[in-house]
Amino acid sequence: MNRTGDWIAERVPISLEGVAAMSNEPVPYHLKRWWFALGGTPAYLFVVQIITGVLLAFYYQPAPATAYESVRYITEDASYGWYLRGLHKWGATLMIAAVVLHQMRVFFTGAYRRPRELNWMIGMTILVCTLLLGFTGYSLVFEQLSYWGATVGANISDTVPVVGPIMKQALLGGEVYNDRTLSRFFILHGAVLPVVLILVLMMHIGLVRLHGVTELTFEGEEKKPAKYFNFFPEHFYTELIIGLTLMILLSALATLLPVHMGPPADPLVTPEVIKPEWFFYTAFRWLKLFSGTTAMLTQGFIVFVMFFWPFIDAWLVRRFKYADISVWIGVVGALLIMGFTMWEALVAH
Ligand code: HEM
């Protein structure tokens, strides 16, 4: 080793061979296909969100009197502000889509089954945190839709029995949207949720490492000469190419479909059409179909079932002696979500 290397090794006595062995896990062959290695994609996008989010926070001012103007300044005046905002906005969209796709691949390959039940539940916590990040971020701009979206969101949580009013109070910092509300959204969006997400992701990846990725066998596929390949450098290069492709895609979206300013928030004028972001379309359509409390309780029940799905699935498989029962339930669930999302996207009310 050279002098600098010796100097560092003496002060930070970590065995480089040990680190190399730890990071160089054997990866099953099917992870050569992007669909099976989708977990790395939201991880990459989360890093993009943290970097662009910190840069946006240099300019953003979380108060009703200043928020809209500060976002306008970023979008129209600050150097490359439009690009940063575009990366952050499109990064959020792609991250949520990637998390959902990764969850779907885990679901449809049955990779949540014993012994990975806990990692599925950790994954569900990640999903909830990601959606909450989307909701709180959307509320920061202080446009008409973000203001009314936040107000409607708080009123909806109010309909949950017992804890609803406390949740609403905690979110708004009062009975109604007020001067303290935006700073709450900002702290949740820029500090609490990202830190929770980082901690939960560490547990998630830690468990993936401890269990290894589920080995899958494909019908009619010719046997590969080797079942595993090394994480480093082979899988690392795959992830690098995915990361670079995503960066090009994000840049193209931010440039070709730039994010504009909507009309500023006006607490006295309710817009004719209030819509949340696309990832809440299913929940919003559900709310329109059923009364507030029924809608919230049924949605809570669905999330509960999703959380404990590995155990429910194990019981169903034992009861009906049919291993693919979850696939059919998943297909029906996915079609319903797509149907509700398109329904909400296509109609005004
Ligand atoms: C930011 C979000 C997430 C990140 C960065 C992430 C990351 C990863 C990575 C890198 C893997 C290794 C295999 C692969 O690449 O597919 C993995 C596996 C896994 N993930 Fe995630 N994940 C996220 C969200 C979720 C969600 C929402 C769920 C489910 C509710 C979930 C459940 C699982 C399970 C059960 C495995 C093990 C799969 C197997 O062994 O084949 N993850 N995750």
C-alpha cells in the first residue's frame, strides 16, 4: 500500500477485503432483467429527490405570504431553477411509479412469502412514506389546487373515527389551514419523512442482504451455465446503466414537459374541480363513491390487508390448496386500481 493508503488504514482500521466480500454478494441470474431488479430504481430516484430537494429548499420559503412567490422565483428567475424543479417533480412521479412496479414484481413472483414476510411489511411502510412525501410536496407550492388538495386531505382525515380530529389538528396546526400549516408540511416533507424513509430503507436492504434475493425458476427456460453472478462489478454496471438512462429520461421530461405555475391559492374561492395527484386518483374516486367515514374505514381495511398479505396469503394457500390464488387476487386488484385511476382522470367530477 502507498503512504496515503497506510496513513488512512492506520486511522480507519477497516479491512478492505472484508468490505469487498460484504458488498460482493452473489446475485441470482434473473436479476439481469430490469423487471426483477426494479428495487434499485426507486433507490436511485430517491437520491435524485434528496439532492434536488435540498437545492430547492435553499430558495423555498414555507409561509402563505411567501411560498408561492418563492416557487415562482425558482421556476422563472433562478438559474436552472426550472430544471431543478422539473427534475424534482418528474423524479417524484417516476419514484412512485417505480415503487409500485417493484411492489408488483415482488407480489406476482410471490417473493414476499416465508421467510420474507417482515420485509414485505417494511416495504408497505416504505410505500406509505413515499405516498405521504408526494402529498406533502404537492401541498407546498401554495397554488389553488395544492391549497385545496391539502384542505380536502385534512377534512378527509377528520372523518376517521376517534383519531381523525387529532390527525387533522396535527396536520394543520389548528382547526383550519392557517399561517403555521405550511411549515408543518415543509418539515414533514423535507425532514421527518425522508429520515424515516432512509431508516426503513436501511432495514429493507439489510434484510434483502441477509435473506438474499428470492431464487426464481422459469418454466421452459434453458439452464444457465451459472446460477449466480457477482454484485460487483456486474450488477453494479447494470444499475449504473439504469441510473444513466433514468437521468436522460428525467432531463428530457423536465425540458420537454416543464412544470408551470398554476393560479395562486385563494382560501375564499373553491375551484370548480379539485383533483389530487394521479397516485391518489383511486382513493379520491373511492371517496366520491362512498360517504366519508365508510370510504376511510374501507380504505383503512384494504391497507391493513395489504400490510398483512403474506400471512393472509399463507392461510389462503393452506385453505384452498392452490398456490397461485394470490396471482388472481392481484390481477383483479391491479385492474381495479387502473380502472379507478382512469375513471378519475377522464371525468371532471
Ligand atoms: C423506495 C422504495 C424501495 C426500494 C429502494 C427497494 C429496494 C429493494 C431492492 C434493491 C431489492 C432487491 C431486489 C430487487 O431489486 O428487486 C428489494 C427486494 C424486496 N422488496 Fe423492496 N424496495 C422498495 C420498496 C418496496 C415495497 C413498497 C415493497 C412491498 C410492499 C417491497 C418489498 C420487497 C421484498 C419482499 C423484497 C424481496 C424480494 C426478493 O427476495 O425477491 N419493497 N427491494
